[in-house]
Amino acid sequence: MRKVLEIGGFISAAILIAFGITAIVMGVNGRNTVSTSLKNQYIVGSEDMTPAAIKAEATKSHVYGAVKQWPTKSVANLSINSGSRARTFAEYMNIHALEATGGYTYSQMGIYTAKPGTPKAQLMPGGGTNSTDFALLDPKTQQPVQNGPRNVWVTETALTSALNMSYMADQLGLFGIVVGVALLLTGIGLAILAVGGTLAGVAPAFKLFGSRSPKAAGTTIPVA
């Protein structure tokens, strides 16, 4: 039974070490993929992408109160080549989109551009209308004209979602590396314990000096 447990310890240690190395490699590859993909987009932060500059810009555009999350880092003139920078860039993009829509979000704007004279009851808070009866028609196609600011918000949401997914993938890669290191250390520790148990079982020499019987009291040493 002891031999079986020793062999099981070595096998478990080997599996943990293999899983740990695999998790580390996958985590590193995942983070490298995120970085490479972002670099290929050639995204560079604009000059107003600093916490101070964007607040001044939002105040000037009268959308300061509509911003729910302010960026705390600057990516001005920086290449967006990591998950962390991608997330920060997405926060600035959200504020730019609010400036384009007057501080309104997707659900607050109508699908179509409202024609002049549209009743207030048919208008959405952020402008536009959802009724085709009060939508401005394209003179060429005679189809309702899409609400431009609302389409800006849709585009911004799609782009920021992709950037936030890059951030999430980057963090998952980092998590994989941390888990891999934990598995690797656990496997090494288990291997050390297994080796110690084996050596203790097959090498009685661990008792360096063996066992000695104490000298009985009153024993006399014969003299030649």
C-alpha cells in the first residue's frame, strides 16, 4: 500500500506540473495574441485622452453630467497595444460618443430622424422618432432617414465592446499564468514529499548514527 501511495504521489506531481506548465504557456500565448491583434489595428490615443482634458471637453460640450465613468489614466498619443490600454481607450470613446449624441444613449434616441413639426409625443428624449409616419424621408429612396447620432452610438458600442473583450481576454491570460504557477509549485511540493517518503522507506541510513544501547550503570572495564 505504501508503494502504491508513493507511485500515486509521483504521478499526481507530474500531472500538476504538466498542467501548470500548460496553463502558463496558454496564458502567455493568449496575452501575446491580444497584444498582436491590437497592434495590427494601429490605434493611437488622441491628444484629449487625458483625465483633465476629457473633463474640460465634456464640460464644454454640456455632457459632463451624462458621464458615469471617468477614465483615470492617460493614453494620449500612446499606441493601444495592451488590454489595459484598450479598456482605457474605450472609456474615452464612450465620452466622445456622448458628445456626439448630446449626452443621450441608444435607448433614449429614436430610430429615425424626425421631420419638422413632429408632435412632442412622437419624439424621443434624445431626438428622433420611432414612428415611420413622422420620420424624415429620403428624397431619392422615399425611405425613412436613419437617426445619425443613434447610429454613432451603435458604432461606438460595437467598437468599445471589442476593446473591452480584449481587456477581458488579457486578464484571463494573466489569470491562467497565475493558476499555472500555483499548479506548478503544488506539483513540485508534492514531488518533494513523495521523494522524501520514498527515501525514508528505502534508506534506513537516515538514522545516521543508528541506535545505541546506553551503557549500563556500574559496568566495569577490564584492565589487561
